[in-house]
Amino acid sequence: MPDIINALFVFMLACFLGFEVIRRVSPLLHTPLMSLTNALDAISVVGAILLVGEGKSTFTTVLGTLGIIAATSNIVGGFIITDRMLKMFKSSRPAGPSAGK
């Protein structure tokens, strides 16, 4: 039982610190930060797949499956948002020889 309490404490602390860090980020850094969170979520997906693959108990399988779903949806959403932000910086003028004049 103490392991669960310690794990919940670490989880709550990580959620609080993550929220505070993300909240204070400059808007200019959101795209690089989103790329970093996509990489971290990919690590979470691999960890959750390993957890589900062990199949030690039904509880860990359910938590691992929920972890896979949550991290995968976060990765997909991150790529969609990053793509949308990068499109904002593209020029609306057609590229060609007359574009440089």
C-alpha cells in the first residue's frame, strides 16, 4: 500500500509541476515545446505497451491500455496543433521567380 501512495504523490506532483511549467511558457516556444512533449509521449506509449504486454494483472492491463490511449491521443493532437501553427508562418504568396522581386 505505501508504494501506491508514493506513486500517487509523485503523479500529483508531476501534474502540478507540468501544469505550472506549461502555463508560463512564452507563445514563441509552443511549437518546440509541443515537439518535445510528442517525444515524451512516445516514450509513455512504449512504457504502457510494455506494461500491457507483461499482463501481470487485470488492473495493470487496464491502466496500460488507458495510458496507450491517452498518450496516443496527445501525440496526434500535438502533431495537429504543431502543423496548424507552422502553417501560420508560411507565406501566402506563390513561390516562383517573381516572388523575390
